[in-house]
Amino acid sequence: MTTRQTPSRLPAPSEMDPFSESAWIDVVRSMDEVYNELLQYEVVLEQKNSELEESQQFIFSILTSMSDLLVVCDRNGVIEEVNHSLLTFTGKTEQELRGAKLSSLFADENDCSTAKRVISSLTTEPANDVELQFRTRQGNATPVALNFTPRLSATQKLLGVVITGRPLGELRRAYHKLREAHDQLKRTQQQLLQSEKMASLGKLVAGVAHELNNPISFVLGNMHAMQRYMPRFKRYLDAIHSGATREELEKLRVELRIDHILNDLAPLLTGAVEGAERTRDIVDGLKRFSAADRDENIEFNLAETIERTVHWVTRAAPTKFRVVIDVPKEMPFYGSPGQIQQVITNLVQNASDATENLPDPMLTITARTDGEGICILFRDNGPGISDQAMGKIFDPFYTTKPVGKGTGLGLSISYGIIERHGGRLSVSNAPEGGAEFKLCLPRANRR
């Protein structure tokens, strides 16, 4: 008898549907989320790649455009990066240098040892202006000024060194051009200073000529008197040599007034000497004033310089311009008398120009001295200085005078002279009206 097996019962489709449908929905949803995340990651990755490419291009453009030589190496002196200037200078390719030793750039073993010693001594501070010999593309050894800067990790550990440099030949040429430009500037400044001196001296010519006229006229008058006396002396001496009697000589002595001449001779000679010395002093002052600036500093009495300068300026100024001087008789100062005289000339002349249209133009000069130095005030009774001009009054070529009357350099040069003497020159409007220039100089100015 054959036994027939009954097949096992399979679940109905209706029993699998609820489980199967929800599971597939979850799977599809998860796949969608993963896919969206992948898309976002891809977008971000593309942005990062684009930014990285831009950064690389930016760094490459900087390295390419650098005129200085650049070498980046690790702490063992293996070259990791170079720039175009270094390749051009050495005549080597990037492939030849990358991975090579830093010592392959130098001309001899001493330079290699120096570079190793500098790198080994680096901490967090750079080593600047290290002069080493590089081998150029022509095979020559050329000195290069190098700066070694440590490349550090986040924990301040030395990762390598960034080396920048410039051939000293280029630096020397640059320094030479700079020195030439500086010398030319100094010459131009000296020419401007001398030009302003001559302009100021031109304004003083009339006063100085009048000042010279007095002692010269005095000397000339005395010499004329002595010239008139000469024939009388000759006649009297001839009588003595011809053997005239004592009575004849006495009579001739009275007739020629020999005793009067002898009494008058000493004052005539003394006056001539004084006039000549006065002329010499005036000429000496003019020489100091107009001479080129040789930085010849001496000790002199500032009060005498003020009085002499004012005397010269007022001689050339309109007759109604008055200057009242109230300063100590002794104001010793160590400096350049010619330069200080130029400053005082400019200040007095400016006061004369500012007050020329007033019925009673006047300048008052006062001074005080203390332990620190000397302060001199130049106060006029003019219209004062406008707010617009106040901020530019010491600027070169700035002037409020009509065209052709002022160079615009007087106050600028004066400011520089006082500054070089360790002092200061300032300006303000006095409360009662008029401009007030304050000139302060240190007492201990000897250098």
C-alpha cells in the first residue's frame, strides 16, 4: 500500500502583503536618503575641489611672480618647493631640485655647513640676512642675502624651513640708486637753502649798504684829514733837514699847527681803526649769513645776532616800521650763527610785510631764559594768520604774499633749521591781535 504525502501548506499572499510592503517602503526611503546625502557630499566635494584649485592657482601665481628666490625644505634640508625665480637663477629644473638636498644650491662646503648650522639653531624666530654663495646658471658663485623662517606645526614642532633671498648684486644696485637719490635730495635741499639765503640777503642789501656806509665814510674822512696833514709834516721835516735855526723852526711849528696835528693824529688813527673793524664785522656777518651750510657750530651771543639782524632789516624796510627789542644782553647759544640769523631775518621780514599797510607797523621781540633754554617771541600788530593758512604756514612753497614777493620757503627752511638745532618754532594769533611766532632753543645744545 502506497502512502501518499500531503505537501506542506504555503502562506497565502494576503498574509505576506502587510510585512512585505512596509519593508520595501523603508528600504526605498533609506536608499533615497543615502542617495540625497551622496549628492550633497558630491556637491560639497566639488566646491572644496574648486576652492583647492583656486588656492593652488593663487599660490602658484604668487610663487611665479616673486622676484625673490624661494626654497621650501624639510627639517633635514630636503627641498620640497621652489619658485620660478630660483629656477631661472640656478638654471635647474623643478624636477632636478625637488627631493634634492639644499646643499646642492651652494657654491662650497663652508656655505653648506653654515646653512645646516642656521637651520639646526632655528626655534620660533627667523634668521635674517645670512650671506651665502649660490651657484648660478653660468656656474659662477654669487652672494645671496637669505632669510631663514621656521615652518612649525600646530604643536610648535619644526617641520621645515622657508628660505627667501635676493642676490646681493641687486641689493647693492638698489642701495646705490637709493644713495644717489638721497645725495641728489641733499643737494637740492642745499640749493633751496642757499637760494632762500640769497633772497633774504637781497632784501637786506639796502640796509647793509647803509650800515657799511657809516664806518667807511668815517674811515674815508679820517684818511682825508691825514692826507691834508701830510704836506705840513713834509714842509716841517724839510726845514729840519735843511738846517733851519731853532727860532725859525718854532715859528714854522706855530704856523703849520704841528702841535694841533699831533694831538689830532691819535683820534684820527683810532677812529680809522674802529671804522675798519666795524666794516670787517659787518662783512664777516654777511659772509656767515650767505655762506653755504657747513654745519659750523660755534658759541655766540644770540642777543647780538638779534640786534644786528633787526638793524639790517629795518634799514631796508619802510621808515615807519618799528621794532621794539626787549631781550637780555647776554644769551649764549651754541649753534650756527648764520642759520639762526637767517631764521630771525625771515621772521622780522615777514612781520614787516604783514604790517606794511598799517599806519603804525610794529614788531615786538621779547625773550626769556631759564634752566631749560631760550624762548623768543616775535609779535606783530598785523591782521594775524587765517585758520586756513595756520595749518600750512610751515609747508614748503606755501605763501600768502603776492606772486613775485615771496618764495614760500622762508618759514619752511626756518622750521627745519630750528629743528636741527634741537628747538621748535610755532605760530599762533595773539589774543590782542597780530601773529606771534615762538622760537625756543635748548640751552645745552653742544654736540
